[in-house]
Amino acid sequence: MNPPSSFAEFAERHRSDILRYLVRMLGNEPDAQDACQDAFLRAQRAFANLAPDSNVRAWLYRIATNGALNAMRRRSRLAARAVEVDLDTLPASVSVSADQRQELRAVADAVRLLPPRQRAALMLRQFHDMNYSEIAAAVGGNEATARANVYQAIKKLRAVLGGTQ
């Protein structure tokens, strides 16, 4: 995939996907907004140096992933608040019963406990339709590592949530 002709076009095309990814990684909108802004600032500085045959989508997710991992480390070092998913702010068009809210909270809690690289790989695979090559480019490592991270994340979630599949 060739790089877009302008950074503005590039940012416009990818901003909403990167923000959604960062919300999933960091667990809240304000931290995700900060990380998203930082990712695009870093990307803007390096944009002119992209090779013509660069996978710009994976490159941008790599920048966003590194920013999210750094934010998570900072949060951990500072013993910051736990990541909370605010299920009470779901859009009005989404109707969720009390039991479903409880299940969603359990899933969110289990995802929050995943190691950061496994969480990133899982989010990219499940919610951003990335293949393992793209995940490897975004998170670091090779395709086998990306595949293993997704597999281990799913295995851990099933163990925590009591799934047997």
C-alpha cells in the first residue's frame, strides 16, 4: 500500500479507528484521546520518511500500540486507577439487561488482566480486522508471535470466564 499523498488525508482516514483501538487498550476515552493525539504527532514527524512500499496502517498502529503500552506502564508505575469500562454510558440505541451488563463487566475485567501485548494483538485481530502479518508489524515480533499472542489471549479469557471452547 502506498503512503497517502498528505498527512491530513492520512490522519483523517485513520483517526477514528486508532481512537477506538486506544479506548479498547486503555479502557477510557480521556486516556485514549491523549494517546491518539500523541500517536498522530509522532506519525506526523516521521510521515515524510515513509518508504513508498510501507504498510502505513500497520506503521500507525505500531506507533499507537507503543504509546498505549507506555501509558499502561506509566499507569502501573504510578499505581493509577484500574481501567473501568463505563457500561452505563452505552448509546441509548443499545439495550442491555442487568445480567448482560454484569457479563460485559466480567469480560472487560478479564481483558484488562491480559498482558499488554496479548491485549493489543487480540484487539487488532478481533476489532480491526488485521491479519497476523499486520499485527506483527503493529505490535512487534513476527507472524508466529502475533498468532501466539492472540491464541494465548483467547485461552486466558476462556479460562477466566469459564469457557470450554
